[in-house]
Amino acid sequence: MSNNLSQIASKIARVRSLFVAALALSSALGTITVASAQTVTPPTTPTQITPQAGNTAFLVGHAVGSQGYTCLPTTTGGTSWTVNNARPEATLFTDIFGQPLEIITHFASINENPKEGIVPPLSGNATWQSSFDSSRVWAATVPGGVVVAGTDPESFPNSGSIPCLLLQSVGNKQGPAGGRLLANTTFVQRLNTNGRAAPTTSCSAGQTQLVPYTADYYFYHQDQ
């Protein structure tokens, strides 16, 4: 009898654990849905990395990841670490009940749904993909949309880190089930970067190196 009661109690405990986990996940998903419809207040930024009027921030994620650099030959016969072709790999988080929750992955990929007049580079574009509905945005840095880190105490205070950027969407795509979290993104800001930029050491052609970094990414959409 006691053995049966123990089994029943164990089953009840498992059911309760599953219920709590499901409730927490439901709350988290609901929070993300609500967040995507609310206004996020980004820090004040210089004009060259501020999205044009008529666009509003709707989501922010704190990124933890790395920038990948490749050593290539230079025109002078030497070698150096590339900066323009650095490849990002990062995970973006938001805070839910005091715990970090993954919301977006960031990487480089081929633009599968380019905007009219855009010819996707074979090297790929910076990509952000929702961890919830798999919607995506591809973006490229706007002309002049680069600011050296450490030159503004509010939005990019960390000297020696990768630059802060303003990127504009060059393609968007809904998730396979019609998810649209990032499908209407117009601009992406990379702010508050913290992590060493391209290596300054000597290198051999073809050598690669990953440099860790963190940053805040703000996502904008066009005002309705």
C-alpha cells in the first residue's frame, strides 16, 4: 500500500512540475508577444546611427557571442585581420522573472528574401532569427552608420570594443507558420558593445580567430 501511495505521490509531483514549467513557458511567450507590441526606449544616439523618423523601437535583446576574423593578404604583401568581413555568432536574451531567456539568434546567412533592387552578397548578410517563430531579418550597415565605441558614455561607453552600428533591413521573412516577430523590422541598432575588436597581432593568411563580445541590439519597425 505504501509503495502505491509513493508512486501516486511521485506522479502528482511530476504533473505539478510539468504544469509549472508549461505555465512559465506560456508566461514567457506572452511576455515576448506583449514586448513586441510595446515601445522600447533606446538611449539617445548620434544622428549617423539613429533610424530615420517614422520608425520606432519595439524590441531589445542583449547579445552574448563572438566576432570571427580571418587573416588575409594585404596589397603591400603582408597580412592582416579582416574587419569588414567579420562574421557574428551570438545569442540574444531578454530578462524574464529575473532569468535570461533566449529570444533571437544572430549569425551571417544568405538573404533568402531580398528587398526589391537588393543583390544579396555571396558572403551573406547579418541575420537575426526569432527563437520563437523563426521569422528573420537580414540587414546591412547604412552608409556612415558606424561610430567608434567609447565616444559616448550613454550608448557606447566601452573603448576598444567593436563599433556601434545602424543597420537597415535588406530582407525580411516570416516564420514557417506565419510568425512575424522580426518580419517587419526596418532597422537594427548595435549599441553598448563590449569586447575587443579585430586582433592586432601578426597572423598567417587563412588563420581565423574568434573574439568574444556583448552588445545590445534594438529592433525598429515602421510606425503604423
